[in-house]
Amino acid sequence: GGGGGGGGGGGGGGACGAAVALLSPWREVLDAASWRGLLARGILPKLAEGMAAFRVNPADQKLGPVRRVLAWAGLLGLEQLAALLLRTFFPRWLAALAEWLGQDPDWGEVSQWYCGWKALLLRPAPGLIDDATVRARFDAALHRINAALDAEQEPDAAAAREGGADG
């Protein structure tokens, strides 16, 4: 089961791009605290609201809400972007991965899915990986994948040992 990761599903949305373009000039006019406040009051709640309906589905991924968040990556500070993703994306992403790993997945698809998501999130904001909590979520995913792979190989190793003992 389960399929590709980074591909498929809705675009970034024209309205979102227009809003980014409309607000961009204000970044130069406002001081840093006022800019962060504007984003925190006016933009982050809307992005979080959009992410509320987001579902991680390896078999049929719709990326619209995530692409809308990432469209703001250049204007949101890395701290604000990371906080939003840590609250609205990573818990669901890790839960979907755990569920998928329990269903005898195609390991090539799992690898492609992980790499696709990592690339999708880091392309517009490469500095995200420098955030310790974001990096910890990617590390947790790798740990779960490796643990599931090890668990899948355990029975084979045990059977080989038992078979050798009968010899």
C-alpha cells in the first residue's frame, strides 16, 4: 500500500500568491516586531486554519494547504514557519508514517515519500533543517522507518538461526 509523497495534489493557489505579493512591500516599511505581529495576527491564523483540514495520505496526497503555507516561507521568519509546521503538520505526518509502517509497506515508496516531503518543505526554506525541533521530527521519522525495517528483518534472522540449530 501507500504511495508517493512529494507529488500530486492542489497547487499553491493564486489568491495566496496575490496576498504574498500584496504584503511583501510592507516588510521593508515596518520594523521587525511590527512585521512579525502583522503576520502573527493576520496570516498565521489563516494558514493554521487551512492546515486544520489537511490530511497526510501517502496513497492520495493533496498538497494544497501545505503549498499555501510554503508560499509564505519567504515572508514568515523561519521561527514562525517552523512553529506552524510543528503544530499543524509534523504530528499528522509522523502519525501517518507510523500507520503506514504497520501495513507492510513498499520500502522504496516509503523512502520516496520521506525524501519527497523533506525536499518539499526545505526547498522554499532550506534553513528549516537548522531548527533543532524540525530536524528532530525528520530524525524521528527516519528512526521509525529504520525500526520498522529492523523489525521486518528480525523474523527472518530468527528463522535462519532456528533452522541452523535443527541442522
